[in-house]
Amino acid sequence: MASKELLDLLNQAIARELQVSVQYMWQHVLWKGIQGFAVKDVLKSIAITEMKHAEAIAERLVYLGGRPTTEPSPIYVGENLKDMLERDKLDEEWAIELYKRIINIAQNEGDITTARLFRSILADEEEHHDIFTSLLE
């Protein structure tokens, strides 16, 4: 059985995935002009990936006996492209740290399936971080 700490962290991960899936999708919808055109499709693609992460984490949480949150972390759309991308980069950095912590705790509890799931998600988040970092350059 998973610890309360691990279940709580999985719910934090779900809240974060819900947040960024909405955040990136609204950024995709709202940004216009040449700069917005350059990132629209990237934001949409990442938003969809993040929603798939939320689903996978929620399924794992339910399997482990938890109940998935329906509340996203605070959503931040941004006022301009640079502001938006800087926040998106920070959100990915936060996710990377959280997911490394989840992997360590899952491993310590002998939960290889959760650790494997989060290793896969972590690779996506690192790629998203790289994309936002590159877009900011």
C-alpha cells in the first residue's frame, strides 16, 4: 500500500498537470501576432501531453487507493509572450523537482510502477523545459 505522503504527492502532480494543461491551452488560444504564431502549435501540443499525464497519474492514484483532485494549481496565462514563457519554464522546473521526489519515494516504498511512470513523465517535462528555455533565447 502506498504511503499517505506518496498519495498526496501524486495529487499535487495531478493539480500541476491540470494547471499547465489549461494554462498552455489558453496561452495557445489567446496569443496573436507573429510572436504568438511562433509558439501557438507548441503550446497546444504540450497542453495535450500534460492532460495525458494528468490522466495517467490519476489512474495510478486510484489504483493505489487514492482519490484524484479536480482542483488545478493556480493558472497563470501571462500578459506578454516573455512573461508567459518565463512562468511556463518555472512551472516545468517545479514539476521536474516534484517528479524526482515522487520517483525517489516510490522507489523507497518498492513501487516500481509509479517510479517508472514518473520517469517517463519526467522525460517529457525536461523536454518541455528545454522548449521553453529555447523559446526564451
